[in-house]
Amino acid sequence: MKNSAPITSLFIMLSLILLSGCGDSSTPENVETVKDIVRPAKLLKIGQIKHNNLLNYPAVIEVSQQSQLAFQVSGKVEKLLVRDSDDVTQGDVLAQLDKRDYQSKLNVAKAQFDNAKAEYERAKQLINTNVISRSELAKKKTEYEVTNSQMVSAQKALDDTTLRAPFTGNIANVLIEPQETVQAGTSVITILSLEKLEAKINIPSSIILRAPKNPSQEPRAFIVLDAEPSLKIDATFKELNLEADLNSQTYQVVFGFDAINSLNILPGMSATLWLEPPTSEKPSISIDIPLTAIGTLGDATFVWVVDKKTMQVSKRNVVLKPGIGESLEVISGLQVGETIVAAGISALTNGNTVRPWVKK
């Protein structure tokens, strides 16, 4: 038992040495705090942006003139003179039915008419000689008129065996084949005109409500095709559907424009219709920031503002104008000339130091 005291003292001394060593390794001089880390960040200096008050709406291109052609009589297709995409001129023959039966009916009708006409002319000469009665003359006149009507109908039926282009345009679709029997009234060819085109859009009621009534204040309209975004095509207002779509509460508006000779603009193509206010209206000026710079906490919306001297960030609440897109307009909370963090805001806290991020 006499040797236990020195052993205990030695153990205590060793423990103190170890503890003092651990304490030395955790001193503030040897540890880098989170706030001391300089974070690279994409920075944005706030400036003013001019808005031309342009409105844009997705549009679908359609033709202003299109027709589904059909024979008005039944028969077998004897000739088919066009194919899909052919150019045609007004009056061109597109297809021809076998017309022999219709020609025979016209010949019979014409013979009956000639006979009735001769009988009627003879009766008119005899009426003054009392050879025939006036009732007999009336009967001959009726027969003459009936046969004339039958001959006209037979001539029209014969003419209807030939299908002609009602206007200059392009063949969109041919639905028949030679030697095929078709029924009267059945669509056989679709023809459309690509010279005059339309763009149909749907505009919300809020825009319709404030649309100018004075023609001189109407906005300039132009079409930009998705397939040709560098080209602006002037368009003019044509019509407005006064009945709103029940689901979207929008109104269909149609704008017309002329075809471009160097482009094959076809119905069904996608485009954007832009509406530009008259030049008398000055463009609005605003502060816009990207969505990547905007954070939310509950109902609050904030950005990280950078102190130019210390390069430390601080959270600041902002009020934004409702909208859609890659950036939003700031109503209040930021001033022109201030710098904010434009991306990578999720890892920031108040007091963090940042430096401009440079792409290597």
C-alpha cells in the first residue's frame, strides 16, 4: 500500500499533459471558422432595363382560304390530273368523271326540248286562226318550259363531271384514285391558298378590356416563325371572336399576313405573334433580377446583397412584380448600382464573404 501514492501521482501528471495537448490543438488560431471562408459566387450589378411594352402570344399558322372539293354528281373517276402539293390556277381541271351517261341524258333532254319548242311555236301561230284553243296553247307552253328546265339540269350534271379549281392555290390532299367510284358530295380534293395566311392567338380578357378603340392607336403586329426566329413578318388585325373560351377565359383573335416568296410557310406551323404599342408610348424602365437570385422563406422573398467594401453578404427582403420567365421585375427593395448574388444562394448565411466567380 505504500507504493500506491507515487503511481497515482504519475497517472494524474500524464493525464494533465494529454489534456493540455488536446487543448492546444483546438485553439482559435488553428481553426478556420465558416464565416472566414471566401466563397466564389456569381455576382450581378443592378441596372435599369428598358421594356418596349411588347406583348407576345403563341400562334398557329392557318390559311385564310381553304376548300374541300366534291363532285356534285356520282360516277367513276376517269381522269385524275393533280397530286398532293401541286400548284393550280383558278379554272384548272383537277379531275374528270366518266361523262358518257350524262352526255346521253343531255342529248335526250335536248331532243325533247327542241320538239316542245317547235310545238309551242306552231301553237302560237295557230292561236289566231282558232285551230287550237288557248288551253292547248298553255299546255304547249308548259311542256316547253319543263323540257327547257330538264335540259338545263342535264347540262349542269354533265358540267359537274368535271372538277375545277375554284381559286389559284395548292393541292393539300387528294383522296381519290383513278377508276374509283365516288358519290356526290363526298370530299375528294382539298385545295388551299398559301398567298394569304393567318395567325390565330388567344388573348386574355384583361388585354381585350384595354384594347384601343381608335384605329390609330392599334398596336403594330408582327409574326415570328419558330423555324425562322430572325424574321419579322408584318401582320394586320382581321377578326375577334366575341365568345370567350369557357376553360381558359381567353378570346381568339385572328391576324392576317402575306406569304414570303422565299419561304414555304404552311398551315400548322408554330409562331409567336408580337404586339407593339404605338411609338408615342414611351418604354417603361424597371429593375429585373434572375430567378436564380431569388430566395423565399415563408411568405417573404429575399436576395443576398453584397457590401462592396467588405464583400460580405446580407439578406434583404424584396417585393417582386408577378410574372413568368427567367427574370422578374423588382418593385421595391433594391437600388440601381447595388450588387447581389445571382446564383448559388442556398449555401449563404449573413456575414459570408464572397468573391466574383470566374469561369476557368
